[in-house]
Amino acid sequence: MEKLKQIWQSKQLRNKILFTIGIIVIYRLLAQVSIPGINLAALKAIFEQNSFFSVLSVLTGGSAENFSIVLMGLSPYINASIIVQLLTVVIPKFEELSKEGEQGQKTLNSYTRWLTLPLAILQAYAMILVLNSQSQVPIISNISEPAVVLPIMLTVTAGTVLLMWLGELIGERGIGNGISLLIFAGIVASVPTAIGQNVLIATQDASKLVPVVALVLLTLVLIISTVLITEAYREIPVSYASRSTKGQLSKLPIKINQAGMIPIIFAVSITTFPNLMAQLLQNSTVDVLKGFSSFITTHFTLNSPLYLVSLFALIMGFTYFYVSITFNPEKVSENIQKRGGYIPGIRPGKETAEYLSKVSNRLNLFGGLFIATIATLPIAIQIVIGGNANSLPLLISGAGILIIVGVILDLMRQVNAQLIMHDYDKLY
């Protein structure tokens, strides 16, 4: 209560929090506004029968299930971010921009926004065709007519651009990372529905009571474990020379989970793409494309070993990739040396950079294994205790847990920083 009182007394922080809450409320209202002329009953049946679409519903915060004006959520923006991040490794100009600090990052963000637009248009068309093809009763009548499908495409594309703008507004005038907060809000919005479904299953079938309780306990254990690992770090001793004393010993903290929730957002977005393409090509007249669609829908389902292995591998890969961009051992070593510091037992310069790189890679291994396990373990256990991935819905997916914990911890740090600034301003 004391903390809440301090937050309320800080006018600037209070306004930022209220602004952020207001934007999130607008987002959740937009997610409930369905596009006119949609057969919602047929659409609901698709999401109940197909595990892939249930995952898609969680990623979009339920907007896909409602066929709302923000149908795709922030998925096109995430895909654009992945492409731009990959281009920083491939294209020298992008690599130079990534090293130019804040100004270079602004330019890369601009490229990401522009790339989001064509991706959103393409994904909107694919999403409309996929959803319509999966229903026995057409969700959208006369979908082959441009006059029917084009306005819907433009509407949901505008919805994605609007969400992107709302996320940036939070970053500028609110508190926290706006894009992450909107994804967080979408995931949290699905939790009450999952709880209600589990309670209903347990009341209708007494044999399901123990599995439901096990899922609840598993979720709590995973949340606690995620908080502990997210906040854990290794301290590297750094000694700074001083004229007045023999030396000052400081510590350089390197987190175990340096990449945070970014790899899992990227990995989940990519693993949904093959299923999306397979659903789109299901009725293709080309044998090769139809064979591809059949293979993916059979062997790459939510509860298939191929899906779990692919998700695990992608998370590990993105962990190393993201940290290689955000953590520069050479630059850290140079900064330590400029301040007259050194790591005891390690020569300054190249050897220090190599040592920091080795430590970072080892921590990445543990951090990547942890978040990959958190993402895949709940699905595997759910299948074991529930029989399949649909019988007992997870309260929160492993990906959702990592995103929720990451966003909340980041918010707490920013709120505490704002409170310290508020107290400092009162003194001076």
C-alpha cells in the first residue's frame, strides 16, 4: 500500500500509468469489435476444433477469434522486426546503423514500420483465406470478389498499424515497452477463459480434477522459476585503479537470461507460419503444394514432436542471435579499460573481450535452455496428463509466462526508477 501511495503522489508517474492503462483499454475494446458481415458462429467452431488456431487466438489476444478490426494483432510488426534484425547481420549498412546508438536505432525502427505495412497486407489476405477455407459454412460470403475482400484486408491492415502506433504512444508518453505491453495484455485477457474452461471440465468429469490441479501447480512453479532465472546474474569482478587507495573493486553483472522474452516471441511467430501456409494450400490443385500442406498439418501440429523440437531449436538460436546484437564484449572491454579498470587475472583489451564473450556464451546456453524448456515443457506435460493439447487448456502457455514475467519485471524497474527521480526532484 505504501508503494501505491508513493506512485499516486508522483503526478508524472501517475499520469504515465493512467495513460498506459487507457491505451490498453482501447486495445482490448478494439479486439472486441468484429468486422461486419462475418459468420461468428462458424468462426468460433474453427477455433474450438483446431489447436493451431487456438494458439493464434492467444497470440492475437482473442482478436482473431472475434475477427476484429485488429485481427492480426502485432504479428506483422513482430515479423518485420525479425527481418530487420536478420538484415543487420547480412547487410553492412544495417550493421553500421545498429552500432550508431540511439539515432541508428531510430532509423532501423523506421524501416521496421515501413516493412510492417506490406507484410500486414499479405498476412491479412492469407489469414482471411485460411479462416474461410477451414469452415464448412463460409465465414465471408463472395470472398473471391475484390470488392468484398479488399475492404476487409485494408481494415485489418489499418488495425495493425493502429496497434503499432498505440504501442509507440505508450513508449513516448506512458511507461514500459508499448509493443510488449500490448502483447502482454492480449495474453492476460485469455487467462480468465482458460480458468473457466478448466473449472468446467473438472466439475463435469471428476477424473479430470487431479490433472487440472496439476496444471495449476505447474503454472505456479513455472512462474516462480521464471522470476528467479530472469533476475539471476553472474557478477564479474572488476578492479579500478585509484590514486588515493590501492584499488577499488567493482562488479560487472551479466544476466543468465540476457535475451529476455524476445527469442520466444520471435520463435512462436515463426512456428505459426508453416501452419498458416499449410492451411492456405490445403485445397491446392498442385500435388507438391498439397503434399506440403498435408505433411505440415499432420506432423507439425501443436502436440507433435516436430513442433516442440522446432520451437526449442528456434528459441535457442534466437537467444544467441539476439545477444550477439545487444551485447558487445569488445565495447564493454574498451569501456572498462578507458576507466582504468581490469578483470583480475585477465589482461585488458583483447583477452578481456574474449573472456567476456566466453562467459556470455555459457550464460546464453543456460538461459536459452531454460526459456526453451519453459516454452515446450507445459505443452508436453499437458499432452501427458490430458491426453492431447486441447483436452485441458493451459492457464498460461510457457511463452505467455515468459512474456508476462518479463513485462512485469521491466515495469517494476521503470516504476522504481521514476519514484527515485521523484524523490530526487523533491530534494533539489
